[in-house]
Amino acid sequence: MRVSLCVICGNERQHIETMLASFGPVFDEFCLVRAIGAKQPDETVDLARDWCRKNGKDFVFADHLNGLGTEKWEHVDSFADARNEAFALGTGDWLIWADCDDLFAGDFEGFRERLEASPADLKMVRCLYDVRGSNKKLYRERAIRRSAFHANRRWHHDVHENLLILDGDRHEDWDAPVWIHAPVEVRRENRRRNLRILAHSVRETPTQYFYIHQEHYCSANRDAALEFGKVALAFPNLQPAFRYEALLNCARLCGSSREANLYLMEAHGIYPWCREALAALVLLNFEKRDYAKAEVWAEKMLALREPLENKRPWTHEAKWYNWAGYDVGARAYRAAGNKAMADVLQWQFHLGATPKISLLHATRGRTSKAVNARELWLSTAEDPTRVEHIFAVDSDDATSLEMSKQFVSVVSPRQSCVAAWNAAAAISRGDLLVQVSDDWVPPVGWDRKLLETVRERDLQKEPLVIAVSDGHRHDDLLCMAILSRARYEQQGGEVFHAGYESVFSDNEFSHRAFKDGVVVDARKAITFEHQHPAFGKGMMDATYKHNNSQERYAAGEKLYRERNPQ
């Protein structure tokens, strides 16, 4: 039996050899189609050819030429056409495919043996596709008999292409191996490319309109996303999974309106055994401050077990069955006044263990921004279960007090961010304490990066401060305090000296950390972008003015010089 790996590529010199090495034991022949439009080619093809020669693999290559009117694009004009060309090159008994930034995870020999032993009427195999960082796993067509492909089974759709399964075709879903899609985030340029292709394509199916909607939605083009979402939903033959996703998206675009509720109720009716729509209903009722309804929907959501992998639509989001489900459930119970149940779910969120990292999040007058920031920190963590998030709000900030009912939080009697950070630290449990504000953007996998920086260091016993970049400064001022539990205790149970209100607290923190020789310098390796107005990254608001007044600057500088005369 021979297996052909059929791939389309752009300029992928940074990925091609890694992908080939990952799939190498699976295939005998590598069929490569380059689809770069008018872009100048890089060394991808040469690298692939050399790799195949060195590793005893057959190599076949062709260029995809863009169609009429699109030949000047510096990208492919139809992924389906390019994919069909790659498959047409294959001479193996089975044709498999991957993208250049995919990886193979599984038993190579077992996969080949299973293909070879498959009954003659098995036309296609779908394998799990893990889009790393998205909390989604779905089955995708991965292997097709060459004889079946040449019997008019073709790739369809210029963007988000799929391989048509004919009525009566026998196909199987295999849990192993898994294709891993390496990138953890989608680049905006890819969205622009996809929209350009979709705009050029003939819009003849509801699926086309759904994809246009989805690209606009992921690009944060609200009005266009809602417009095309409604167009797609108007088609009665829109596939259930597409309808479900479009309804969820449109609901999010409609805020806390009655229309959003109707979208979510319809979505729940399509897949009543799935959690995504129910979680969205919980969040919707948070916005409406109807905590009793939020609790009811949370109970319904938590009662659902995760569907078996072969029963999950591609819209499945695993996070709602683990950390995110426990989190939103805890929020609902806490807001409704059921602290005992909230604590149980919080314990389940952390998998019954003490969290490793505590996020100390001071906020004032920015409820939506604060909640979005919290979601960003948790969603970009590699393992949210090891992260504890604590809001600290001022006693005179009514809107933040209302918002904080949903979360683990503490109230500071002083209108001071320093007092708020210290108050959050006082109830924290993590080995590593991280000072957080509404205007910090963490990198993907930030928790792993921080913990790897102090790997094999005892954070309970060793006073340490991790220095990270804020994306702007080039001096020794550490605008984000990241310190070990031992350093916190060494500082008298404070993140910052309690005499400060805001400004100059970080000056003293930085000065003493470097003076004491406790700094672990990770500024070249880790960047948390500070989106502060001083760097042209945000708008000045009442909270910035409150914390950065001339009076606070003067008082902070005076205290700093008194406490640090050297």
C-alpha cells in the first residue's frame, strides 16, 4: 500500500520541514502544489524537495495558477481548486492531506496498518482536528481512497473547503491519530484574504453567506457580520451546525437585547445536548443583571455531560465542559447569593488543587473593560485551572461593586489602586502574584512562560521578582509587579508599600527588587503589552485621571524620596 500526502503551500519555509518530519513515517509520496498568486516564491519547494530526497520519499510538484481577474493577488484564489490539483498528483492507494503548519500526533504504523486493512467499500476516513488554543476539536476528512476521489468526489468551496461525501459512501470517524493545527491565533491578514476570495466567488449557497458572516465576525466587523448572518439564517436549508454558530454569533452582536435572547433560544433548540448556547444565556442574563435566570440556565448547562466525540458538531467548545463551565457556573451561583455552591464550582475549576498564579486585578469605573480583560487573561492561559483571578474594587464605585458580585472579589475602603492590589493579595493563594489592570494584554500561554521562567525555584521560600517587558519601556521601571509568595511576605505582606496611592509605588517596587538582587530578568522573552494612553494605546478616562493626578504625583514622589534617600 502507498500513501500520498497532498499539500498546498504558500511561502512556508518556516513550517515545511517540521511538517514533513511530523508526517514522514505516514506517507510514501509528497504531492505539493504551490499557490501564491503573484507573490515572489521563497525556498519552500526546494526545502521540500531536498527533504524528500534525503528521506527516500517521492516528490511531485505543480504550481496553481489563479483564475481570470485574480492572477495579480498575492495569494491563492480558490483553496478547493488548489486542493484538487494536489490530490490529482497523488498516485498512492490512499490520499491524505495536511496544511504546512499541521502536525501529526499518533501511532504512525498503526494508522497505515488500519488503512491497509480497511474494507474495500470504505471510501473516506475522518480524523480529529485539534486547532491548538481554540478549545475545539472536530472531525475532518483526512484520507480518501484514490479510486474514490477520481470517481467525482472533489473539494468544494473556495474558502473553508471540504471534501464532498456522496450519498451511500461509507466513511468512518477515527479518534486517532489527531491532526494538530499549530497556530493558536488567526492572523488578521488571513481574514482579509478570505473575504477577498469570498467576495469574488459566486454566492450560490447558504454556506457561502455563512462563511462571509464568519469572516466578518472574526474580524470584528459588527454591522457586516450581523447583515450576512441574517442572510445566511434566512435560508431554511442552512446546515444545523452552521445555523447554530451563526445564531450564537448574532446573539453576541446584539448585546443584551430581546433579539439576542431569541437567537440563543433557537440555537439551544438545535442542539439541546450542547452547552454553548446555555453558557451564552447565562452570560446574557449577567448583562441584564437577572441573576436568578442566570442561575437557572447555569444549572441546565452544568447538568449536561460532554457528548461523545463522534456526536459533537464542529461548533463544540470543550472549555464549557471544563474550566469555563465551572467558572460561569460559579459566577451565576455567586451572583444569586448561593456562595456554598459557588465555592464548590470554584474548587472544581481548580481541579481541587491550590492555584499556582494569583491575578490581582484592581479596577474602577470600567466594568465591561474589566470583565473583558479577565476573559482575555483566562482564555490566553495555557492552563486556566492553575490561575486564580481576584477583582479588587473601591467601596464608592457602585457599578464595579455590582459587577463584582459574580466573581471572587474584595472591596477596598480606600480609593487607591495600591490599596486595592494589596487587598486582593491578602486573600490570594497562589505561589506567584501578578498585579493586573484593565489595560494589560497578556501573550498566549503567559502562565506557562512565567512558570518556566522560575522553574525549579521554590516560590514559597525564595524571594523573587520576574521582570517582563511592557512593550514600550527600556529602563528598569517594572510597571507590572510579578512576585513570588516569599517576596510578598518579605515585603511585609504587601505588593506595594501601603503609603502610596498609585504613582511611584512601582518605582519603589522596582528599585528595591534590583537593589536586593531578587530580579529574574525575562524582559527579552516575555511581553505583556501595556495599552496605556501615555503610549498612545488607550483613551484617557476618569480612572486614569484619578490615579495620575498632579496631587498624587507630588505625594508619591515625596514618599519615594523619603523612603529611598539613596
